[in-house]
Amino acid sequence: MYQTNQYEGMLSETAIIRGADGDLINAYLARPLGPGPYPGMVLIHHLPGWDEWYREATRKFAHHGFVTISPNLYYRDGHGTPEDVAAKVRAAGGVPDAQMLGDVEGSLRYLRALPNCSGKVGCFGTCSGGRQTTIAASNLNFDAAIDCWGGRVVMASSELNPKNPVAPIDMTKDLKCPLLGLFGNDDQAPTAAQVNQHEEELKKHGKTYEFHRYDGAGHGFFYYDRPAYRQEQAVDGWKKAFAFLEKYLS
């Protein structure tokens, strides 16, 4: 843990990376100063957009010793405030899962090419980013994954569409790394029953996972700037997240 006499430094900036189909997109990068090597993290932003909370979370992971990148999954939809861009994307039905995977894979490749990255990289996402984290962890070679209240992991066949052709729960058999799930028991997306269904699928396929569920918390309980924030549950969730990453990325 931190000592009061240790050196601390961090660089954070916008980066340009190659995403899906070789497209150039922007991303937010934060890394500890020093030779490392440091483990890496890819942060998959939520449906409300590539916003200030995700900038802060990127720096939080860097502060804890991770080279961290958060790609702008909405880059192709134009620029403006995160809220305006997110509204445009939401109206269009979100980003295609295949495109998201290409952008996340580009982020993973970018981190592993950095000289101060150890090569061990995890992914983290909240809300829609939690759903996308389960997809990424089932299709890409991450070393750990953290799904925070990702909805629509369990999907009815009627919910499938060209942008979301396969339910993430049906990818469980292909999960390639340990998975941490953090959920609020008052959430309606995912519901407690859907979390149970996801957990049963993980057990069925013998996957390494940890699920933690919090009473008195609903969707988005990490978001300190929103009414959904729950201080006690959020603090414990962050502790569990960093303990999980220490276990699998060290």
C-alpha cells in the first residue's frame, strides 16, 4: 500500500489508436510515471458516454499502478458533449458488438505494445460497458475482467438484432479469464434473477469468477455524482475490484 515517502507521478492525455476495421479513434490514456512494468486496464465506458466519470476512473486505475486506456466507442458518431453524443448513439440503438470488440482489441493491442506495460491486461466496464466487458472477456485475450451491473447479459431471443446478434450469456463457454461481477440487489437491469442465471452458466462451464451483490444498491451505485450512489457499497466494491486485479494481474 502507499507510503507517505514514496514518489508518485502520472501522465494522462488523449491518444489516437486503431480500432475496428483499422479506423483511427481517440482514447483517454493515463499511466504511472516510471519504467514499470505495470499491468494494464482497458475501461469500456457506459451508455451515458465517454464522460468525465470515465476520465476520473481511468486516472484512478493509473493511481493504483495500472497503465489504463478508455477508448471512445462513440467516435464515429461525431463530437460534442458526452450527453449529446450519447443521446445520438442511444437513438440509433447503440454501437454494434463487433465494432466495440474491434475498438477494445485495438486498445488491448496498444497497451501491450507500450514498453512500461507488463503485458497482463484486464478490462472493466459499468452499465452497457459491463455487458460489453463480458463479451470482450469471451472473445479477446484478457487476463481478468470486471463487470459492474452490466444489463442485457441475459437476453431473450426477441431482443437480439443485427447490432447485438448473440446474448453475452451464450458466450460464457468461451470466457477466457477470471470474471468479477459487482451488482446491486435493487437493480432492474440486470435483475437479481438474471444475475443468478449468469452465475449458474459460469458454474456450468467451470469458469473462475466472483460475484458480489449489495443490498440497498441499484444500478450505478459507484456514480458519486448521481442519486444512485451508495457510499458504503461503492467503497467495498472498489476494494474488491483492486483485490481481484492484484490476484490476477500481478
